[in-house]
Amino acid sequence: MIKKVIEEGATTRREFISTMSALGVSGLSPNSLLAQTQMPQRPIPGKGEMLPVVGLGSSKVVSQISSNGIDPLAAVLRALRDSGGRVVDTWPRNPENDAGLGQVLSAPDLRDSLFVTTKIDRVGKEAGIEQFRQTQRLYRRETIDLVQIFSLIDLDTQWQNLKEWKAEGHARYIGVTVSEYNLYEQLEEFLGRETPDFVQMNYSITERRAEERLLPLAEDMGLAVLLNRPFMNGAYFRRLEGRTLPEWAAEFDCESWAQFSLKYILSHPTITCVLTETSNPQHMEENARAPLGRMPDATARARMRSFIDQRSL
Ligand SMILES: NC(=O)c1ccc[n+]([C@@H]2O[C@H](COP(=O)([O-])OP(=O)(O)OC[C@H]3O[C@@H](n4cnc5c(N)ncnc54)[C@H](OP(=O)(O)O)[C@@H]3O)[C@@H](O)[C@H]2O)c1
């Protein structure tokens, strides 16, 4: 039945999630009473492929390879994999670190269990091609699951590159990223003329502007959505320091401030996967538990917003 729902692929994400919930398998429906033990997955719209809803933003732990070695990255990726996750978002920058990342991605137990993304952040067609070839070589992968243009840099030139790599089978999916409000207008304009497979944007309980136009647009266009900055790159935790979680957070099985933001994000039906950046395997496990158990419904989401807004968090 689940396979049939996915294959028919005619549903919106809202319909898909409510159908899964009616079948008793999602656990993502608001106020579900089902005890969930496996990380839920959501479909890449129209592609017949599912992705687990929590992933790793690897920038921080990869940037520490030259000083700390590859073991911390391997530990955090195994924590993700053992928690049922697959998505690892990357951004190639330093060849020494990226070679270490490639070594970990090629470990026999990880090689086929991850969905690996990369980004292009160069100006000029040849520079983009050069960066992608180096990524393929250092990551030891001919085909990258998702290639994205970082923060819309040299958008039109790199978009042509990405389309060629997809046609040649070097990229399974292609997309674009933003992580700041000041790129939203340019992203909307791009989505008016092109249809990427994925769009990545910032969205959280404290940065909610994507709810207004971008997320409805992504839903209408049937795009997969990756989320960045779930914790404002750590600023969220600094703002909440010394504050205790409200008792009512237990009504949607929320154990921590990290899960408070993640449950808010993942109770939006348009999100495919949220990327949480961490170099700590315990944090990875805690983040991976966020979609388990009950999720906030519309009333609880309004209460969460008001809690954050009243305290100017
Ligand atoms: N334009 C773009 O394409 C773009 C821009 C920004 C980000 N991104 C993507 O988004 C990913 C996420 O980055 P972000 O900036 O959005 O960071 P973030 O996930 O909002 O925040 C990361 C910070 O939160 C801490 N943290 C994570 N889980 C925690 C937990 N359970 N408890 C306490 N602290 C926790 C981490 O520290 P610990 O290491 O101590 O856990 C780290 O300092 C990036 O890695 C990247 O993949 C893309």
C-alpha cells in the first residue's frame, strides 16, 4: 500500500503525510499517539524515493578534520546512520579536509548508506567544473546524490553546469541554496523560470519568514525542501541559556530546546529534511529523535511561536 501511494506520486506532501498517518505508519501527524521508534521518512516529490527527515550539516565537523582527524566525523555520521538518517550536506572548501571527508564516506559500512550532497560556490563555468571534478575525486564518488548552487552564486552559469551534470548522470538531483532573507527575492525569481529538484533554505522557530511565500511556492511546485540554520548556527542555544523548557512541551514529546526547534520545523508538511550541524554524536542522536513520538499541531505551533516572540528570542 505504501509503495502504491509513493509510486502513484499524485499526492501533495500534505496528502501523503495524512495518508501515511491514516495507515498508521507516519508518526508525523499532529498529536499522533503512535510510539515511533524509526526515523520517519518523506518523499522526494514525484521521484519515488524517500529521505529520512533529519540529516547532518557537516561544515563544522569537516572543517575540524585538519586539527582533530577524521574520527569525530566518522562518529557523528555513524550516529546519524544508526538513528535511521541518511542525508549529509557538504560544502567543499579545503582539499585536506575534503579528502578526509572522502575517506570517511568510503568506509565500507557508510559507502552505500548515505545521501551525499555538495555545493558549487565558484564564479565562471570552468571554475565550477573544476570544483565539481575535485569534489568527485576527493569524495571518491562519480555520482553525487544532490549538487546545489551555494547561496545562488553565479546562478545562471552554474545552473547550466548542474543541468549538464544531471544529464550526464554525475548528479542524481540538482538544486539551489539560500540561508539568508536577503536572497529570498532572487530565489523566488529563479523559481519563476526554473524547476530544481531541491531547494535549501533557512527556517526555524526563530527564523520563520520562509512560511510566508517560499514554502508555499515549493509545495506548489513539488520541490524537495532541505532546511538549514535550525539553531541559527548555535545562536538559538545562546539566547535560551538558563531558560527551562515549558512543561507543555511534553505534550508533543519534546525533551530539549534542540527538539523544540526541530519539532516546529518538521511539523511543517513541506519540509523534506532538516540539516542539523553538529560535531557531537550525542547531539546527532538527540536531533534524530526529534521526529519521534507526537508532533505539535496547529494550536501547539501557535503557542510555540508566541512563547518565542513574547521573550524576544
Ligand atoms: N548557503 C548555504 O548553503 C548554507 C548556509 C548555512 C548552512 N548550510 C547548511 O546547513 C547546515 C547547518 O548549519 P547551520 O548554520 O544551519 O547550523 P545549526 O544546525 O543551526 O547550528 C549548529 C550549532 O548548533 C549546535 N547544536 C547542534 N545540535 C545541538 C544539540 N542537540 N544541542 C545543543 N547544541 C546543538 C552545534 O554545536 P555542537 O557541534 O556542539 O553540537 C552548532 O554549534 C550546515 O552545515 C550546512 O550544511 C547551508
